[in-house]
Amino acid sequence: MEGDPHHSGCSGSSTGPILPEWAPEGGGEGFYSEVRPGTEADSAPHRPRKRRTELSMDDYEKGVLSGDRTILARAITLVESNLAVHQEKAAELLRRVQPKSGNCIRVGITGVPGAGKSTLIEAIGTKLCREGHKVAVMAIDPSSTRSGGSVLGDKTRMEELSREPNAFIRPSPSGGALGGVARKSRETLVLCEAAGFDVALIETVGVGQSEVTVRSMVDFFLLVLISGAGDELQGIKKGVIELADLIAINKADGDNVLRARAAMTDMNQVLHYLQPATEGWASRAVTVSAETRDGLDELWKTILEYEKNTRKSGVWDNRRRNQDVEWMHSMINEALRNLFYRDPVIQTLLTRLEGEVAAGRLPPAAATLELLSQFTSRR
Ligand code: GDP
């Protein structure tokens, strides 16, 4: 047997069905197997993986616009990269595909961990895919890292949706500060829309600033709550309720239905006294069950009704225009901040002046003036 490259510890020829040596005598046909010649990859398992071919800008553009998922994923990786060379490429690609984006309903979804956001997104996303929509699911979680974010980080979640050919699920970019994460997510959204996704579901955890950020990039904002806990207990601030176009009281199933309905009534009363999140739209609360999927058809119908109303009144387009201008300003802020804080002369001066200010020898305003005049004089 030595020197036989196809030897596999089995008896018989390598072409037809063979019986392994360890098969019990008279074990029947259940133990037959077939051995085929190994492939090149099998015989060199530790060979380094071939580098992916470089894509030209035209490849990226064509790939994204034709909805090629592999190229879309690679384009998102460019957008998420912090390398200057990738960022330049990403900017050029975005410039090219931006005109093809925008044909999408952007829905933000927030709520504390455990409220059922992922289950709800899986249920709505699957339903919409089966109705012929192309659904992009994204997350914004500034605390997430590549190795394991809390939102969409766990690959075992959304199993059903991830099997839908019309769904594209992208976990939160890692990036530390919310500003960086938000920029990457906005750009990812542009790419997904250019690739033909007509529904975007953007999840965020309902604690901190991230819901304000998500509100600033979506058309419709959904807050997921559960009954049986006061809103303080759910960690939801009044400010977040004021951002919501719809509140879904989730887990309205089994013996929880009555409590969920009571919470819905309470919430509707609260909403009655708040400023509406969207001009001309009365935010309301409904009950749903992401698990039994009760109420999800109505929930989606409400979103469509909202779209129809706000498009007609002009509020939809107006908000999008304002969001784009706001986005531009936040990018200017980020760029200016980087220019300032990464300037080596400023870094040295800043360290010295911090000491002066801390010691009480220099007023903060004077230090600021000195830094800014040093910064502007060198440009
Ligand atoms: P997330 O942290 O907000 O994304 O919440 P998950 O979607 O991970 O759900 C948290 C837990 O609640 C899971 O164990 C879900 O199975 C459960 N859950 C979610 N939706 C429902 C629902 O409608 N009814 C019931 N009974 N349980 C639910």
C-alpha cells in the first residue's frame, strides 16, 4: 500500500463502492462508501490561501449595481476599513453609486437587550423577503468589536432570515466612537440600496446616544418595549419615546396578552401628550408577538401607511434632505477634528497648554485661542 496516494485504509478498488476495514462482518450495505481521488487542496491542507484578486473600481461599481453579494460585502469592507487607501477607494465608489441609492424604506429599531428586537427583525425580514422584497439588516452598536458584538454579533441569531436569498445581514461595524460607526453604517446603507435592497432594518440598543444617531439616518423609527416593567426599569428614557413613530409592545402572547394590552393603552396615553416624532404623524403603540408573529402584518401596514402619508405631505423627502445636510456637517466636524488633533505641532502645544490650564496659570479660553491661532496660521 505504501506509495499509493489514494490509500485510505479501505479495502477494494478506489472507483466503485467499497467496504471500510472497520465495518462489522455482515454489517450490510449501510457501511459501503466510495473513495475518489483527492483534490489539490486536500493534498496540501496547510498551503496559505490564495490572495483574493484585486477588484478595479469598475468591478466594484458594476458588482454593487448588479446586486452581486460577494462584491457588495467586499465594498462594505472597504467602507469599514480605517486604511487611507481603502477610504479613498470607498469615497470614489460611493460617489459613483450614490445616485442609484435611496429607493428604500429605512426603518430604525431600538429597545433594550431582551425586548425581542432580533426576533422581531427575523420575523419581519423573513416575511418581507417572502413577499419579494430585498431586505438589508444592519446594526449600530458602538460597543461592538469584530470578535463579538452584542448586536447581531452572534451568528446563530436570525438563522431563518439568513437562509433567505433576498436577505443581507451585516453586523455592526467596529469602530469605537459612535461617530465612526455611524459614518460606516450610513455608507453601508448607500451601498445596499445601490445593490437593490428596498427595505433596510437598522437595529440599535436602546441605551445611550446610538438611537439618536439611528433616528438621523432612517425614515421610520420603531421602539420595541415589553410589558410588566416600568419604562425606567426598561432603561428607556423619555427622550427615546419621543423619537418613535411607533411603539411595539412585544411578547403579547400566552398569558402575557392582557398585560401587553394594558401597556399599550398606557403608552398611547403617554404618546398623546408628547410632541410627535414626525410632523403630521400621530405616533401610536401596538401589541405584537415576534414569536407567534401576531400583529406583524399590521405593523408593516402601519409603516406603509406612514410612508404614503409622509410622502404625500412632503415630510418624507424633507427629512431625507435634512438628514443629508446633517450628515455632511457631521463629516466636516469629524474631518476638522482629525486635522486639528493629529497635527504634530498642535499635539505638542496641546500637551504644554493642558499643563498650564491644569495648574491654573492660563485660562482655558486663552489656551484655546492660542491653539487655534497656531492651527490657522499654519494653513
Ligand atoms: P433583543 O436583545 O432585543 O434582540 O432580544 P431577542 O430577540 O434576542 O429576544 C430575547 C428573548 O426574548 C429571546 O429568548 C426570545 O426568544 C424572546 N422573545 C422575543 N420575542 C418574543 C415574543 O414575541 N414572545 C415571547 N414569548 N418571547 C419572545
